[in-house]
Amino acid sequence: MNSEVNFRYAERNDVALILSFIKELADYEKMLNEVVADEKTLEEWIFDKQKAEVIFALEDSKEVGFALFFHNFSTFLGKAGIYLEDLYVRPEYRGKGYGKAILKKLASIAVERGCGRLEWWCLDWNKPSIDFYLSLGAEPMSDWTVYRIAGDTLLNLAE
């Protein structure tokens, strides 16, 4: 990796590339069978409705990693934060500093936008990622449990 990583924001014509990164990440997380997103849905939610953003880390103008993120809000801080939904670096580019560069880029975006924090979830079994996040000073939120309502349960609750 060069000493400085170049980044670019995803554009509408990157939808297929975004989906390929999502599927690679899901495969790594042993969850590929859970991916139901398709190009049309991603285009609608990322570009038409502008509910998420994507940045790519580049090596010689080739996309080697990506992050998909969006704004959340802290009532206690009284300001927005950035929630990192996905961060993925292709296996052949790991160990070169791209993951750290992506997180540094997201932190700088958060600071530029006046956000109060940057946060994400990590699977409990993913020790390499956990160790990496801890090395950056990230703090596990051990007093909190994530809850989710989705699918038919979400539809039933909405009735």
C-alpha cells in the first residue's frame, strides 16, 4: 500500500460493484444465504432515497475495500453520528493498512460533518477484527444488547 490511500465515493454506476463487495463480506461472515439485496434495491436506497453512502479504498485506481455507512443520531449528544454498516477489504489486500485507512477516513468524515461519534457492530467470533478495533482505541459496548425486529415479525408489529 502507498503511504496515502486514495478514496472515492460510490456513484450510481457502481451498484454492481457495491453488491459484489456486500456478497464477498457476507460470504466471509458465513451469511451469504441471507443476502437478498439486489442492484435495483441498492440503487433505490443508496442513490434515489440517499439513505446510505459508500466509499471505496483504491490501490492504483482499483477498488480494494469499501465501507457503507449512514447517519444516526444521539439524543444525549444532541448531534448525528456515523454508523458503519459494512467495512470490507478484499483478502489479497489485507494486512496492508487499508482497514485502518478506511476507519481513519470515516473518522475524518464524521469530524468534518460535526458528528459526535463513529460506531459499528462486530460479530462475536471475529477475533481478528475485534483485536484490530481494540488496537485503534474502539470500546466494546458490553452493557448494550442489540435487538431486532424484521420480516413477518416487523409486518405483524406494524399492523
